[in-house]
Amino acid sequence: MTQRSCDELLGVPFNIASYSFLTHLIAHHCGLEAYEFVYFKGNCHLYEEHIEAAKTQLQRTPFAFPTLEIRNLRENIEEYIVDDFIVKGYESHEAIKAKMVA
């Protein structure tokens, strides 16, 4: 994925999760196995209002990555439903609050 502008604290984590999920879905639908998500970023920025929240994030020890299981193979990629997906081993730290700036 190539992204022109990246809000490192609020946008990038969401983008990594959603596009990695999409990578797994497309691979599964095509009878392949997802291997890696490659992300090229431009204009990476951290808003001044996010500096303290980012420091908190950087002090945390990451949990192991969760895994994704897709139960069914649908005829059309648009036919998948929420119940087709199982996320295993997801853990998260307490929420860090940060104001949307854009």
C-alpha cells in the first residue's frame, strides 16, 4: 500500500489493521496465503497535540500479533459476512485518548 499522508498516532494503526485484514481476505478468496503487508508512507507526521499520547504508546510493551481465520470461501468477495471471520489472540492495552486534528 502507498499512502500520501500519514497521521502516525491515529490514522496509521487503523490503516495497518484494516489493510492487513483486506490482504488476508483477498488472499483467502484467491486460494492463496497472505504473507506480508508492505506499506510505503509519505508525509509522515505527528501532530503537536499527540506528542504526550505518542510517548505513552512508545513506553508500552507490544502484545503478540493476533491471527485471523476465515471460515468460508464465498463465491463473490462481496458476500462475506462478519461471522466468516475469527480473530484469535487479540489483546490491547488501555485506550489512549487523542484529539482528531485534521
